[in-house]
Amino acid sequence: MRNPDAEVIRRILVMLAGSPRDAQIIETATGIAQRLRAELAGFFVEDPDLMRLAGLPFAREISLFSATARGLEPIAMRRALRREADAIRRLFEQSAAKAGVSWSFEINDDRQTALLTVSTERDLLITADTGRRLRAESPARLVRRTLAHVSCTVWFTPGTVNPAHPVMVMLDGSTRMHRVLGVAAQLARNNARPLPLTVFVSAADERQGEALIGEAQAWLAGAGLDAQILRLPEDSDIAAAVSAGAGPEPVLVVGRDHPALRALQRTDSMDRLGCTLVIVS
Amino acid sequence: MAMVKPLGPASLYRRCDPDKFDFASTEDLEDIEPVIGQERAMEALDFGIGIHHGGYNLFAVGPFGIDKQMVVRRFLEVRAAGGDPPNDWCYVHNFAVPDRPRALELPAGRAREFRRDMEQLIEDLRNAIPVAFESGEYHARVREIEESYKDTREKALTELAAEADAHGLALVRTPGGFALAPVKDGEILDPEEYEKLPEAERQRIEREVAELHDKLATVLHQMPKWQRESRNSIKALDREVGLYAVGHLIDEIRRKYEDLPPVLDYLDAAQTDVIEHLQEFRSHEEPAGLFGIALSEKPSFRRYQVNVMVDNSETAGMPVIYEDTPLYQNLVGRVDHMTHMGALVTDFTLVKPGVLHRANGGYLVLDARKVLGQPYAWEGLKRALLAREVRIQSLGQIFSVISTVSLDPEPIPLDVKVVLLGERLLYYLMRAYDPDFSDLFKVTAEFEHEIDRGADNDLLYARLLATLARRESLRPLDRAAVARVIEHCARLAEDAEKLTARLQDLTDLLREADYWARDSSHERVAREDVEKAIALRIRRTDGLRKRIHENILRDIVMIDTDGARIGEINALSVIELGDQSFAQPVRVTANARLGEGEIVDIERESELGGAIHSKGVMILGSYLAARYCLDRPLSLSASLVFEQSYGPVEGDSASVAELCALLSVLAGVEIRQTLAITGSVNQHGEVQAIGGVNEKIEGFFDVCVSRELTGKQGVLIPAANIPHLMLRQTVVNAAAQGRFHIWPVRSIDEAMELLTGFEAGERNADGAFPDGSINHRVEACLREFADLRHEYGRLTTGIGEDAKP
């Protein structure tokens, strides 16, 4: 059994893509890093789509503030992206300094390669990457795409994180069970007041369920945490867990291979979930 | 020669017989208002207060020391007690014109209440507004509006993105806005691949991109409008929430003041202002300020405070105010400032009331001399009375000497009776030189400086003493002491038939007599205590008199009290220094010789003589010419001088002495130096009354006593001054014993006969004076001068050789 006191998350990576939500994501990431006493790395991706766009002969940009059109050029676009990156870097620096978090910042123009490389060195990736497209990809597709490229734990957040959010864990007896409990414990414990922790257990039968509960209780006792443990039917989805839990806007911690997560990615119910999802690898 | 008889003791001092009083001491007497003998002044006050027309303010005229202020205030207080207290006034913020604070009038006592209510309101607002805007419901509704705006915007962009998607294009957010581009396999088409597309395909893409650009521009054009609508919706929500939080609080106050429309108007304006500035009040913290004054432009709850200018909640009747320091600001009020970082800041809460505000609806008593002594105070007072409103303007504003930001508070209507106190000279000067004065002070209340002395008034005076003694917590006076005080008050009035009305002197005498009574362990103030108080008061300031007296006794100042001399006479002058006056005998000498009829007043020539003194001397020339030289020119040159006098000489009370000295020279008869004389003379030789007769007699008496009274010494006084005699007891006693004499004279002839022992002489049927008489001698001398002058003229010019005078 892994040492329950060991901190699972020590290094955090936050993905920034020049979207309007970047400021909100930075605030969330520094808040989490502060709570978990983790290092924070910012990763700004210069979207290659924009550079291609700027190279097209008819490329025009319609100003958001004047609704007038002006031509785009690759060099000007590069400069604009650098300015945007610099602005985000300053914002990131200020937020991290205010939170007293150790930080670093990186800019890259190859999202996928860089992500794969960087995520292997990190324990947690925070992303809400909706990209620059007005018709953004769905959360389910984002989760799928992200998980396909990273090997670390991923934090998908729909908005700001409520400082007093309850933490919920979904266990299924997989090999990642202790790691899932470790992340949840770290989130619940590293707060001014320990956050309410709810553990949902789903198993094929009664015996397996009791065994899982016993194991979870033992792990939690070893970590010195109080938790509410609830049984869910084997085929329960994440939405059922969220609605069964206490308190609004929970953080739901789930293993990467939990059946409920796989089911969630196949349906559009993830788009309506409305809670923060922490997928533990 | 019918010699004038000296005055008997009864004429020298009018006693007040204590036995005529039927009380043992002033304890037995009831209080009396200290306005004895001031009936005319009281009638004027009564009239001035009663008449309600503009300009009927009062000027109480009277000399110093009669305590006009106390008398007027007591009179006004009695009248004011029967009236209703006037309304309260306060200043509140003017939301429409912030630098012009608004004046509100409330019934007496309600301004303070209104201030409390507004303070409570502020406290409630301070809590209620943030609470209302911190509620979950409010935030939910704001989010709803914001999301609605966001949804509208996103929907429009998403629809456009979907349309673009349908055409194989992507709507992309760029660092500066939006752009459209063709997509292949989920990614924007590379420029090189784009160039490889068929011409028709490129044209289609570019056409569709252009069309979507137009639609995008249309959407973006609408965004500010949606944003404005969203902001307006939030503002409307804020107003709704604010009104809900604030409205019922202000409604409570409204109900309380529904009988006062101006207050309701103000509350409406305040409510509107609160609602308009909800954003600034949503924080629990006030804007940074200095001593509570906001330094920023942001509004503060301080603006809803009430500055009570006039609070009559504890005023019984109409106010009666006396202002001892009538500075301009103390009269009309002021706007205070505070300095901060070199700048002066102010607001309506720093408006301070003046005495005109506090006396509004009642009476204001001011000392005219003090008002005139303060820069612009008189102008400020006049302006307020003429305009019938109090407008607070600093002198700096009026004269534009400073240009700092200040306030111009709304003027407050003024309804006040002003009573100015002042002496007669001031009154006449103001009336003569200020054209507004007559319009503003139409009622004059003249206070007498003395009252008649008689049996009735003596008793009233005794009651006055009783009242003053009680008011000053002094011992009661026994009736002998009362009688002595009355006698002294007649002396102060310089008239045996009058009593001084100067309550200040009277009160001082009572205090000092009480002190000596305590010193002597007397339970009541006795006559001897009064005597001691009078004597020691004189003694305390007697230094200069003693020095002059000593100089006379040492013959440094030459005053003879024995023997006789031609052309020299003892005159009597009075020196007034501070609260002391005493007489100084002065030797007046005369010289005469042939001349052209001029009498030289050496005092005037040396610019020591005053105008009245010069007039007296000029009368002498006229008298001599008219009496002795009807048929020939007055041909003498005479000079008169006050010997050993080195200061200014004023008054004509020595003109009899001067004439007598001159007649002595012309007649060649000696004047008795045992006598002194005082009085003025007219062109017909009649002796007229003078002032300070008591001091003059006592001055010469003291010199004679020091050298030894011989029974021949005395003073000649104008007969008209007999009623003024209230001489010191030692003089009266000496006169009773025949050791000193006071002769009343009516004419210069009577005086000359007493002074020389020669008959003055009346013209007989032939028009000639008796041989050997003084007048005969004078006439002969002047005739001789005239002849000599004629002869001298004939010898030098040859004119009139045959003419004989």
C-alpha cells in the first residue's frame, strides 16, 4: 500500500491557449498550486492555426471593438501572439507571486508534441482548452483528445473553483484506486479547513463492494481522514454520483480507467456535467 | 455796597435723613427692576419691540456705566418669555448644486430629531446597501443578465461559426478580433495547399469568406448595443434592489416629516441620489477622507448628514442673545475649511452659524462700539437687516482676495430685532454719517444718566440697592448706609437734586462697602463702611493730586491763600484722569497797557487753549468795551495767562477769574488771595454755572486747610451752581464754623466787591460811576488809554487834531 501521507501532486502544469478564459484558468491553477504546495508551470501554445490563417491571401481580421476589417500577415500575427503571450505571462507571474507559488512559464507553437513531453514531467495538468475556434470542441472530445496525449493526471474545470468545494471520489477497485484516493485526500486535506470528502464505491457484487469499502476505510484511516462512503450501483454514471453528493460544484476525482468515465466520454452527458473533473492516471 | 452772604451748611450738602426710612436694612425691601427713572427708555423699548415693520430696530442711547445691556436684556427676556420659540434651521447637501447647501426650516426642536433620523438612516444604509448587493439572489440575477448578454453574443457568433462550418470554414478568435479561414481535417488550410486548390474553389472560398465577414461585422456592430442593454439591465436591477433596500428606510422618515414638504423634497432628492450612487455605497468602506471629509469625487454617506444651524429644542420663549465679540463671522456665520496637502477642503457640514442665526425669531443685543470696531461687522449686520436674510459669505469671497473653492449656502430668512447699545455721541455720529442707519434703527431708547432725587425716588433707590446687594450676594445695607450711598450718588451726579443712574458705579461702591463690612466683621453694611469705601477709593488714585497739592504747599506752584495782589487771582481748574477727578487751584494773572483793544489769551497763542476757553476770553473784550467804552474805542492791550500751567486748558469756567484779574489791573485794586473763584461770564457780566463745582471748592479748601484756615478764606461760585453742591463733610463743617466760606455770585460786580472789598459801583443818572468805585477806576483807566491813543495817533499822523474824545 502506498504511503497515505505522501503528496501525490507536486508539480502542476496549466495549459493556456489565448482564450478569453485564460485569466480564470490562471487564477484557478495558482489557487490549486497554493493549496497543494506544488510548483506551477504555465504553458502557452501559439496556435499554429493562426499562423496558417495569417498566410492565406484573403486573410482579414474583423476588430472586436470597431468591427472593421484589416489584412493579416504572418509576421504581424507572430508579433501579436508574442504580445498576447507576454501579457498572459505577466498575469501568470502576478497571480503566482500573489499566491506565493513557485512558477515557470513556457511558450511553444507545437501543442501536441510539447504537451506530451511536458506532461510526462508533471503530476497534474490543468486545462480548459476550448481553443480559438468559435465553434469549440465538446468537453467530452477535449477530454478524449487530452487523455490521448498526456500521461499525467488531468484537471478539467468548467470555471472557477469554489474554495469550499466538496471532494468526491469514484472507486472501482482498479489498480489506480490508491492513487485516486491519494489525489482526493491531498485536495481535501490541503485546505484551511478539511473539505468534505465523499467516496462512491461501485462493484459488481455485494462481497466485492464490502471489500472495496473496507479497503477504502482502511486507507482513509491511515491518512487520518474522515469520509462519507456511499455505494453506487455498478453501472452508475458520474452524473448520478454528482447528484448524490453533498454541496454544489464538487471536484470529482476518478481513475482514468473507471468505467463511468469511459461511458461519459462516449455520451454528451459530460457537456452538461458542470463540475470539475480530476482524472487520475 | 450790598455784600453777598456766604452759603449756610444746608446749602452745601443735601443730607438724606435715614430716619425717614421705615426699614432697618435692605433685607426688608423687595426687589425692584433696576430701571428707576428710565420710563422714556422703557416706553421706547416697548414700542420698538411691539412694532413689526422693517427697520424698527432699536438703538439704546446712554452713557457708560448705566448697564444698558443688563436693563435691555432683562426687559427683552421678560417679553421674549411670552413668545413661541422660533423654528429650527439646518443645512443639508444640495444634490442639484453641491456648492450651494440647502437651508431647511423645521419646527422648534425637530432639526435635532431630523439630524438623528438621518444619522440613523446613514447607519442603516451603510449596512443595508452592501447586504442587499451581497445577497445570492442579486448575484444570481446579475449572472442571469450577464449570461443572457453572453448567450446573445455567443449565440450570434456560434450561429455564424456554424454557418461557416457548413461552408467548410472556421470562425477563429485572433489576438485582435475574429477571422474566417477554410478548414481541412479539422485544421486551418495551409497557404501552400490553398494555392493548390482549383481557381473556382479559391474563388468560392473567398466569396463565402467575404460574405461571412459582412455578417460578422454586422454581429460585432450589435455587440456594443447588447452590452449597453446588459449594463442598463444591471443598472435597473441595482435600482430595484437599492430601492427595496433603501426605500422603506427613507419612507419611515418621510412619514415622520410628512407635514414638512421641504423636508420631503429633500428626502426625495436624497433617495434619488442614493440610488444613483449605489455602486459607490456597495462597499462597507467609506471613501478615504480627512476628518470625515471625502477627498475624492466619490460620494460619501457624509452628504446625507444634517448640519443643524439653529436648535431651539431647549429654547423657552423667543431667543435673546447678546454677542460680546461681534466679529463679522460671529454675526453672519462662516464656512470653515480644512487644509489637506496644501488644498482647502470644505462641505456643508462645516458651515457654522452666526449670532444672527441663533437670534433669528427673537432679539439680538449688540454693543455698537464693538460692532464698529470689528472690520466689516457693521456692513455685514446692515446687509443682513436690509435684505432680511442671513447670507454666509466670507470676507475673502466678498472682496475676492482668495479664490479657494468655497460654498454659497442658501440664505436664511431673517426676522430679528436688533438692539444696539451705545453712547450718545456714537449714536449721533452714526445717524449723521451712515444713510442706512436711520432706515434700520428707527427707534431710539434714551437712557438717562441721572434721575430726580426726592422722597419717593430715595425709597426706590433704596430698593434698587437692596436688589443689587442680593443679586451680587452682598451684605444688606442698614438704612444709614443706604442714606450715605444716596448722598454719594448725588455727588456722583454732581447735583444735590439728582442721583446717578450709573449702576456700574453704584454696584462697585456696594461691593467695596461690603468688602470693608466683612473686614470689620459687620453683618450689615454700615454708613462707616460706605464712607471707608468712598474714601479709600479716592485714596487709591490720589497720588497725582497729592503731588500737585504738595507742590503748592512748597510754593513750587505759586498759590497764595493770604494777602492781596493786583492782577492776580486764584482760579480753579478740574483735572479728570481715569475714574478720578480733582481740582487744582491755578493762579491767573493779567497785564494791561495802551493798545488797540486786543486781549491776548496767552494760552491760545501758545496753542494750549481750547476753543471754548478762547471764546471765554473774547467775551471779556466785548464786556469791557460795552460797559466802559461806549463812546470811545477800547484802547488797551491786555494779556491773560494761567501761570505754571503746562498742559491744555479747555472750558470757560475761568473766564470770571480772568475778567476779575483784568479789572483788578485796570482799577489798580488788589484782589484778596484768600479767595478763589470759578464761573463763566457773559457779555453782560453775569456769572454762569460751571461743572465740577464740588471738586473745585474742595481743591482750594484742601490747600487752605494745609496752610491753616483763617476764617477769611473761601470760594466764589456761580449762584446757579448752588443746587449742585454736595461737598465733603469737612468743608461743610468748616463752613458751619465760619472758618471757610462759599459765596454764590450772580454778577461780576458781586465778585469784584467780594474779591477787593471795594464797591463795584452803578452808573448814576448822569451815567457816571461813583468816585472810587471799581467801575469808576476801570472806566477812568480805559478813558485815559483812549486819550493817549488818540493823542498818539494825532502826533504820528496829524489826523483829528481838532477832535477831542
